[in-house]
Amino acid sequence: MRDDPTVVALVTRARDGDKDAWDELVERYAPLVWSVCRRYRLAAADSDDVGQSVWLRLIEHLPGLREPAALPGWIATTTQRECYRLLRATSRVEPVDPAESTDVVEEAIAEEEVLRHERRAVIRAAFRELSQRCQALLALLTQDPPAAYDEISRQLHVPIGSIGPNRARCLDRLRRTPALALLVAGGPDENSRR
């Protein structure tokens, strides 16, 4: 698959903002993302989160991808890293002895749901800290499927050539928001909760 001219053509077209090419890339490689997630034994919701992260990373890195034919390997590696990151972030939950009461298991599941909800709330709060322009641009780029560059250019009244650099700046600002910096760092110090 490394020398597949179709992959090279799809990547090239997707870089140029072709929505159909992006759709075909996602359709073609979504099974790869899911199979990697299955190897990590992730729940369906966690697999969805990993998939969203992988596609977002691809949007970020697509313009700089030096070997379009290597895309399947890049997607597999990125998915593995995202699975590992998710497992590391959720490993703070202590394992439960199966012999213990089902109440403990239900409590652990409820706690994980609360944590997942809190993470999403933090991400939404960080997103709201961005300028309206960054919010609009990132919303268009992260919708499923992402809007084509010509559509983004038309909606935001910006040149197509400025979309990539603006996207990079907006993502950098998002990463540096206080709310998201705290989430990436692993949350507040455990001692501060007590």
C-alpha cells in the first residue's frame, strides 16, 4: 500500500481542500483506526474519542506530510499513540477485584463517565476562550467531514492560502489556554482536592 497512487492522489486533493478526497480518506482508513483501538480493548466511546483525535491530528499534519504514500503507517502509529495517551490518562482509576461487590464496579463506571464529561466540558471551555475567528475556523475544520478550504475561504472571507497557517495558530492558542493546559498536565494536584 506504500506505493498506492490512489493514496497519494487522495492526500494531495485533501490538502487542497477537496471534501470528497477527505471523505474517501476517512472511509478508507476508519477500519484501520478501529482495529488498532480494538487491540487496545477500548470501549466504543473511547474508540470514538481516539478516532476524533486521530482525524484532528491528520488535519493538523496533512499539509506537512512528506510521504503521502506512508499515510496508512502514519494513521496506525498516531492511533496507537492516542490509545496509549487515553489509557495513560484513565489509568488513574484503580483496578477492581471481580470478587468485590457490583456496587464498586458501578461506582467506578459512573466515576469514569463523570471524568469523561468533565474532560469534554474543559475542552469546550478552552474552545470558548478562543477568538470568534478561531472558533469558526476550527469548527469548520473539525466538523465531520471537514469543510473544504474553498468553502472555509468563502464563509470566513479569508484567502485559501491563509487557512493552514491560521489553523496552526488557532490550535496553538487552544493548546495554551489555561483550561486545556491543566487537562493536558493531568488535572489539579491530588492534594488540592482533599
